Amino acid sequence: MTALPQSSRRELSLLKLTEERGIVSKACQIMGYHRDSFYETARAFQAGGVIGLLAQRRGRRSPPQPGGA
């Protein structure tokens, strides 16, 4: 099995920190995440575990079009 991408490791750390602290806003502040991002991550993890984190869409949704359109 390959290693997890850094973004997925950070998301797992955020979930663990939230579990330890019990306060979402404080954990997000420490890790530099917005609370909305936390809840998206938590839903993805709850639905599919670590694989759910890997399946999240990131970045641009389509390649740039020629001519900048």
C-alpha cells in the first residue's frame, strides 16, 4: 500500500485533534482549517474511512481551456 498524501494525513490529524479536544473550532484554529472544511472532511471520513478522504475532489474541476475561457 502506498503512503497517504500529505493532505490526507493532515485531515486525519485534524479529526484526531478534534476528538481529543472535543471542540471543533479550537482544533480548526490550531490546524489552520475552516470549520466548513472540517465538516466536509468528517463527512467523507464517516462515509468511506481513509478511502473517503482520498476520494474527495480537490483543485480545479476541469482543465483550463485554450484561450483562457
